[in-house]
Amino acid sequence: MSSRISPQAIEAASRSIDPVFLNSPQFLAESLSAELGVEVVVKVETVNPIRSFKGRGADCFMQWHVEARGPAPVVCASAGNFGQGMAYAARKHGVPLTVFASVNANPLKLERMRALGAELRLEGEDFDAAKLAAKAYAAHGGAVFVEDSRDVEPTIGAGTIGLELLRYPQPLDALLVPLGNGALLAGIGHWVKAQRPEVEVIGVCAAGAPAMEQSWRSGRLVTYERIHTIADGIGVRLPVPEALEDLRGVVDDILLVEDAVTLEAMRRLHRHLGLVVEPSGAVGVGALLAHGERFRGRRVATVLCGGNLTPQQVREWLG
């Protein structure tokens, strides 16, 4: 386990993070469970002001930032959801924020970041290219650069999801957690393995963006020049070394899911639960579809970590 992520820090965060992001619904998806032959518990992180789990870690970071530095300007990069979380928290705490995003980023997410008061700059063809531009901009201008999964506060904030999951009234056999930069998986993994080490903690990556899975499995940094996935929120080609270190000892396995399977998972979540879930949030159910025999008859929880789709995406993917 990483020494920089402690159960005590996660528990403290659960008492200080903006309540609007805490205690999200978690329940047995009965009809979906019957269809899959798996007892599926869903944790719905889409019913908050930014429609994703990222508000937890962003608020956690911003509290620490203001206490340590006052309202000093902050710069970050985002595929969309972290930027929304940061914009929401920055507005609340009176901190100027600049977000770098890819020129190909989800337009709904871009619109929401602007509406929440962030200054937006579009650079590069994907998230990792935007992140490099953000680092350079912050270094040149003297602003504070925050990097999701490298800075520890977003991971600690995400860990509060694990705390809530273990309050489920029946014991869980496994967790399926979307894996992008790693804050969500590492945060949940540290809490769960400290409290109930017998619970299997499994990350899920998009097959078209396997850098984190391959890096974790090989024990060395694996990077890609390009990725190919509709799951923009977990589309990582340049893993964060600190995040990989945070996954050591708290993750049992990492699975890959093809985009076609993720789309089917999104449709089933919509059909069975009436939920609009973006690809990154549906990969856990995608893993149940792709690896069903492994989980058959078990009680498995997954985090539906985001629900930001454009109207066109809703029509094309869920219609």
C-alpha cells in the first residue's frame, strides 16, 4: 500500500468534502442482476451538480490548497469531468482556475466547465497532450498546477467512495472500478483493503487505451502515441508514475473491455435503471458482460462514475 494514502485521511475527507458529492445512491440492480447471473450493486456517482465522482477529490484538493496557499490561481488539465469538479470547487472557494482540455474533448463537458467559471484553453489532440500544455503554462505563469492522481488529494477524496461502499448491508465479493489515471481505483482500493482485504478489487480499462493495465501488469511504465476508445474519461496513454505506485498492493486484477461491449453496458444501464452513463462509467458493467463466468453467482459492486453525454451521443449510443 502507498504510504501517502491512509484510511485516516480518507475518513477525514468524508467529514469535510462538500456533502453534495457524498453518500451517493448504492443499491442492488435487480433486473440487471437477473439478466447477468451476478448480484450487481451499483453506486451511482452521476446525481450531483457535475454528474461525476470527481467533485469529491476536487473539493478535497481545493480545501487543502486554500489552507496552504490562500486563493492562489490553479491550473489543471482534464478530459472534462475533473475540470468540472475543479471548476465547481474553485468557484466555491474563490480560486481562479484555468483548465486545459483537448481540442477533441466532449463539448458538453467543455460547456459545463465554462459555465462553472473556469477559464478554458484547448490544446492538443487528446488529454495527455493537453496536460503537457497545462504544465508548461503553469510553470511559465507561476500558477499552481494540480495533476489528478499525481497530487494525492483527488485520490483521497475518491477513497470516500470505498468507505461508503463498505456500508452496503451485505458483504461484497468484488468491486469493478473504472481505471483511467488511477485516483478512483487507488482511493477505493486503499480503504477496502485496509478494512476488508478479502474483497477483490479489480480495475477496468478500455481495450483501446491499455497503458495503465500493461504498466501495472509489467511493473514498468508503458506509454502509447495514440489511443482509440470512446471512453474519454479513462483514455490514458501516458500513465502517472505516482498513480501506478498507489495501485501496488491494493489491486487484485485489471480487465480490458472493448468499446462495443461498453456501449452494450450503457444500453443495459439505461434500459434497466433509466440511467444515462458515459462510457467510462459503464466499463464495470462491461466487464461483467465480457467476463461473466468469472463473476457468476457473486455479489459485485461497480461505480457508475460519470454521466456526461452530449444530446448527439445520447441519440447515437442509447437511442
